[in-house]
Amino acid sequence: MTLDTLPVIDFSRLDAGPAEAARFRDELRAAMHEVGFLYLAGHGIPQDLTDAILEVSRRFFELPEEEKLAIENVHSPQFRGYTRVGGELTDGGIDWREQIDIGVERDAVEPGPGVAEYWRLEGPNLWPAALPEMREIVSEWTERLSTVSLALLRALAVSLGAPEDTFDAAFAARAFPVLKIVRYPGESNPEPKQGVGSHRDGGVLTLLLVEPGKGGLQVEYQGKWIDAPQVPGTFVVNIGEMLELATNGYLKATLHRVISPLRGTDRISLPFFYNPALDATMPQLAVSPEFQAKARGLSVDPTNSPILETYGDNALRYRLRAHPNVVAEHHADLL
């Protein structure tokens, strides 16, 4: 199979009658088995909400440096808040981007004997004082994308011959979605520079919104990099390592990277990571024999790190690797 661009599927077909829904599920399964990435159209997210979150995101990055640094992630044991350009590492290299990380707003969990280390990730967010409206916009965005994400997981389960509610228990009570609001300042000139190094997502499902007219995302397929520019009205959706684990590699967590824009330009990007509770272990899907026979086993990420069964262990490992400044400030006992 040759591929020049990611497949496009229409989410609204899930509500277009049983036959159309079955065809949608088959196309979803095929895309996530073959490529691990797709464009999702017909998702029903209101355009005014999309416009609002892109607008407030750009306004955040236009704030004075001292206002952004007031919520720098070094102030958050949960790795929330602002990361300055050059403040995150991927695949051993420096990512040329600035961002704010926003998770589920909960009380912090005190470390101590018998408390799993990954509970350190649970806690409050850091919000910019100059943009009080950001919290409400992000909250609605998270709620709506969580609904779409759970529907996609249920569709995948059915498409593989498993019960529709297979994933519900892992997500129902304390799902752990994370939104990154990212700005890539132009650094390519014109030779490409790293925006984000090659990696696989460590969670379950990612929905990515890119502002109109922008590119930079590249997806690995059969040893080649495929460009995945923004397509109007769609999200880029991809599988994370925990879903690969749940299907013994039938569904594919695919390597991808981001190339920095050309100098003089920039790019706003909003990856939404739909993850289970920190203490959840992904259920092994009772996959139909015809799909079990095509399961590839688990891939290994570029650092040769195995996929861990408990989601929180994977999430904490990634954070410790990516943000050494926060580790030094709050988690030196884990070094």
C-alpha cells in the first residue's frame, strides 16, 4: 500500500444508520491498523468554539514574557503551565516551541508511603491572570473532545469484535485528558529544524487541531515521512501506545514529528490527549480471530523504552524525561 496523504473519514456517519455506521467503523479500524493516523471530518465541534480557542491561544502567546513566566511549569509539581522555547526535550533533542499544558482540574495528591508515584501528576492548573476567559473556553473544548474521543474508542472496540463498553471503566470516573496549546516560532531557514522530535504518543488517542493554512506535521509510513498539513474542518487523529498495547499491536502507535515553520512565520497547534485514569490498566481487547492473526506485537519507541501497563507509569516517565527543570525543582527524589 502506497500513501501520499492521511485517510479522511467522516465522524457524522456514525449517526447515519446502522449500515453507514458499520462502514465508518471498518474504515476507522483499517486506518488505525495500517497508518495509525487519519483526518476526522464531520466531528460536530462548533466553529465558534474552534475560533475562540485559537484566538485565546494566540493572545496568550502575545502576552509579555513576564506574564507567561508567572505560570511557568517549574511552579507546578504536576508539570502544568507554560514551557518556554527550548524547555522541552523529545528524542534527545530540544523542541523549538513554547506551550502551555492544561490537565484536569483536581486537588493535588500528597506523595507518601503506599502512594504510587504517578499520582504526583494529579492537581490544579496554572492559568494566565490576563486571560480569565481561557479557563471556560478550555473546559468546554476538553468536554466536547472527550465525548468525540470516547465515541471513537467505542467504535474501534466494536470494529474489532469487542464489546462497545470495553474502554468505559478506564475512562468513566477519573479520565486524565491533557491539552497542550503550542506555538512553533519559525526556525527553518530554509533547511528544516526540529519543532518536535520523532516520537509516539504515550496515551490512548490524540485529536490535533492546527490553525488554518499551516503544516509541519510529518507521519512515518513504511520508512518514509508523509506530510500532514491542516485540512479545513478536520482534526488529525492518531493512536497512542496504550491502545497499541490493548490490541497487541493490531492498532498502530505511529512515529511522527513536527518541522519548525520558516523564519518569519509561526504556527499554533492544539494537541488533545485523551487518556484513562492514572491508575488504569488498559483492558486487553477480545479481538476477533481474523484481526488477532494480523496483530504485530508491541513496537518499541525511539528510546527503546517498553510500553508500561499502567497509564500513570507511562505518563510520569514521559514527563520526567521531557522536563528536567520541573524534576529538579519538585521530584529530585525520583532521579
